[in-house]
Amino acid sequence: MSTYAPGRPPQRPYARRPGLPAGVTPPAGARDAQEWHVTADAPRGVHAPPELVQLLTPEGERVEHPDYDIELTAEEVRSLYRDLVLVRRVDLEAVALQRQGELGIWASLLGQEAAQIGSGRALTDADMAFPTYREHGVAWCRDVDPVKLLGLFRGVSNGGWDPAEHNFHLYTIVIGSQALHAVGYAMGIQRDGAEAATIVYFGDGATSQGDVNESFIWASVFNAPIVFFCQNNQWAISEPLEKQSKIPLYKRASGFGFPGIRVDGNDVFACLAVTRRALQNARDGQGPTLIEAFTYRMGAHTTSDDPTRYRLADELEAWKLKDPIERVKAYLFKNQLADQEFFEKIDAEADALGKDVRSRCLALPDPPPRAIFDHVYAGAHALLDEEREQYLTYLAGFER
Ligand SMILES: Cc1ncc(C[n+]2csc(CCOP(=O)(O)OP(=O)(O)O)c2C)c(N)n1
Ligand SMILES: [Mg+2]
């Protein structure tokens, strides 16, 4: 039975967000709460809101979708579950390491595992991914050793991995800039005639950046083989989604001339199905797609942030009921596709991974100071050589 009630008003109106001036009301045009901000307030039963592609409900029920269905074997579902659990474990270990002073900072993916594993597992080896700083789950799918991610946040590496080796670009902190790099890359492989697509990750906040909007234009007019994967986790640090857009983010695409689609970002099946289709369309010469993965950042923005200063605890509690891992577990259990032994095995593997990641992180060597000059350019560069020499002379001054 459907528990979705169209037109149901939000239980916690916009004006009640902490920190907003008294009397602030929802923006004009935001009367349809379901369309405007399908938050945790909106229950999703068997029938999701029509604009949101969902294949697995929070209760672990499989639902049909006329355009985006997917056939997954039991083995494939178990494998997705394993991915979800392991990346969450790496993430939790990283947060703990930061709290113990072993990392400078960490940007947690908590709550966004399905968006990242679903989209990451849709990629072929030949596809290229451009991440932000939070795509630890996609890095996992691209076989980047998690310790390399930790090295970056520990400050002992200036990049971490070879993008060409993993078809996974370096993390980008400058919001939205990777969207332009990705479109440039996509236009390159288009000219090479490659059987490949590009995917670029960014957040809801990044959609307000000029770089992202410029990249939409370039991708559209050149029909670039790219998927824009926006993880709408409802927050850009302390800035709520309402301050980024007056329309649902996926609808922005139509103004640029390409399709946009909203998917349940906590549903790994739906994220896989929708991304797989969008990537195939890109490879087939049909140009870009914007995917808005509707999800929630369950943790802080980074370990330097305290979300209790700007959002209410009930929002988090409501989203916990939509946990991306629990619904796959429920599905596996209900359909007898996995038994207790399987879940215990995965938990044990996760604990072993956490331990391994921790010990290897602590053993990471400090790089020599001169390493900052390595890999800045592909080849030699006269100015950089000069700066390196100056710096080495400066350092040598301390040894006298
Ligand atoms: C160009 C630029 N402006 C501002 C910042 C500071 N900043 C870092 S993260 C962030 C919010 C990004 O939010 P969103 O795009 O939603 O991604 P999320 O962190 O939620 O994954 C901002 C403003 C930055 N890194 N780069
Ligand atoms: Mg965000």
C-alpha cells in the first residue's frame, strides 16, 4: 500500500531551520513541498514520488520502474552490500583517526554510500571519473587503495594516486572546478572516438558555481560524452538546499538542453541502473545527462564542522530510516539471498579492513620536502626547477 501522500505539507517548515531570521518563509514557487524539497519528512513507501527513480524502498522492498529496471543476481546484490559495508567501515575508521590526531581533516561519506557505489559500479574500466573530496566509495570502485586517500588527509601526499592508472582523477577541493576538467576530458575522448564516457561528481552547493554551469553549456553544445552526477546531500556545509535553487536540481538540465533525472541516492540499485543508462547514452553519442542523487549527508561536512549548530537532530533521525545499507540488508534477508553467516563474514571483513587501513596509515612515511615540486607538470619546467633549487638551498641553510 502506498504511504506516499502527494501534497503532504512538510512536517518541519523551512522557517524552522535553526539560525534563520524570524519570519523567513519558503521561497516563492516552493508551495509544492514534495517537488521542492523531498526531505526525510516525505515518507516513501512502495510508490516513490513520481519524479524520483527508486527500485528498492527503505524497507527493502523491490519496486518496478517502467524505464529503469535492472536485473541483478543474488551474487551481484551481495557484492554491492559488501561494497557498501566496507566503504562505510573505511570512512568510520578515517573519522576516528582524525579524532585521534592522525589526520588533519576528513570529509565523511556517511549516508552517501549507495550513490557512490551504485554510480561507481556502473563505470567500465575505460570510463573516467572526476571526483570531489568525498568520493571515497567511487575511489573504492576504481581500486584506489583507501590508505592513499588517508595519506592525502594526513598531509603526507600531494595527490595520492596516478589518475591514469585508475581512471579516477585526483580529489578536487575547489568546488566545481573538476566539472570543467571533466568536460574537457570528455570532449577529448569524443575526438579520439573512444568507447568510453566520463562522469563528474559534485554536490548540491556546487551547482551554484559558475564552473559547473559553464561545463553544462560546453557539454551540451558539443554533445560531450559525460554524466554529471550531483549528490544532493541537502547541505553545502551549513547552507541548506533551499539557498541553492528554487527548482529541483535535476530540472536545471533542461535549461541547458540535456536530460536531467532524479534518483533515490540511498538506493544502490536505482543509482546503478540510472547511471549505467546515462553512461551508455553518453557512449552512444547521445550527449550529457544530469543525475541528481537525492541523498543526505549524515555526518558533519568535514571533521572541522559541527552540524548541530545549524540543523535539527530530527532531520538526521528521519534520514537514518532511509539508510542505504539497511535496505539492502533487509532485501537480502527477506528474500533469503543471504544468511546470518554471510552478514557476520562481511562484518568481520570490515573490521579487518579497518584495522589494516589504520595500521598502514600510521606507518605512512613523511615525504621529503622537495616532493611538493614533483608531478606539478607532466614534464620538466624551467621555473619550477628554479624554485626547487631555491627551496633546497633554503632548507640546506638549517643544517649548517
Ligand atoms: C570555489 C570554492 N568556494 C568555496 C569553497 C569552500 N567550500 C568547501 S566545501 C563547500 C560546500 C560544498 O557543498 P556541496 O557542493 O553541496 O558538496 P558537499 O560538501 O555537500 O559534498 C564550500 C563552500 C571551496 N572549497 N571552493
Ligand atoms: Mg552538499
